[in-house]
Amino acid sequence: MDSISLDRLKLLHPKIRDHVRDIYENQICPALTGDYICRIIYTYRSFEEQAEIYAKGRTKLFDAQGNRLGIVTKAKSGLSYHNYALALDFCLLNKNVVSWDVTRDYDKDGKADWMEVIEIFKRNGYESGADWKFRDFPHIQIKGYSVKDLLAKYQKGDVFQENGISYVNI
């Protein structure tokens, strides 16, 4: 079990927080039996953070070292499930080395570890960015909510505060 991931899961919307933690602890961690673990890299993202990420490759073309930036997300601020703490991003990690290889079977159980994590979430009512036209393998989000409806609730003030975050009432 990864304590950094568990801390990040605490920022998820209370409606899904315990469910996702249960999936992580009791299904994902036991499924990955090799040297790589599942690390939760993002859950809640503020509107400001989303705007900054959206700008990468569009209006923010270069990083501090002068490297050209590519487009990271299709979601503008307020139109990402991360803004409502209803999504997470993950990676596979071994001793601080991240693997983005979605086809590798590190634990040699006949299933690509990335896809194993994705399938576990999908079996539990979540959808994966791996299934989208603009493929986003690290992204998992809850099904059943419209991001436009979530934004309308947020704009109307239909929210409650916890952990310094304004969560929409769902």
C-alpha cells in the first residue's frame, strides 16, 4: 500500500472517497504482485490548476527550460471531473521510477498491469480515459454525472466545504 496515494485519495469527493479507497486497498494493491505499485498522482484539481494545465501546448508553449509543450488535456477549467474531485490519475511506480508502458506485465500474471488497474475500476462503476478518442490512460472517473451539470451546481453555490475544497452536492 502506498501512503502517498492514500493521502491523495482523501481529497476525493466524499461520495466516492471510501469506495475508491476500498477498490485501491482491496483490489488494485493485491492484483499488482510484482515490483510495481499503483500510485495515485492526481485527484482533486482546482479550477486554477486546470486552467494552467489546459494552457500547456496552447497559450503556454514552452517550459522553463525552453522545451516545447504538448497539449495535456482537452478539458477547460470547470469541465474536468478533477475539478469536482470525481476523478483520479494514476501511474505505475517502482522505487521512484514511473512506468507509462501500458502493455507491460510486470508481475507476469498474463495481464498488462495498467490494463489490470483500468479493468478493476471499470468493474466497479468507473470509466477510463483509455477508452476515449483522445486517449488518457492514467485517467479514471465516476460514471453517471454530467460535467456541465456539475459546473452549473458549482456556479450556483450548491457546494459544501471540506478539506479546504468546495465539493458540489451530488
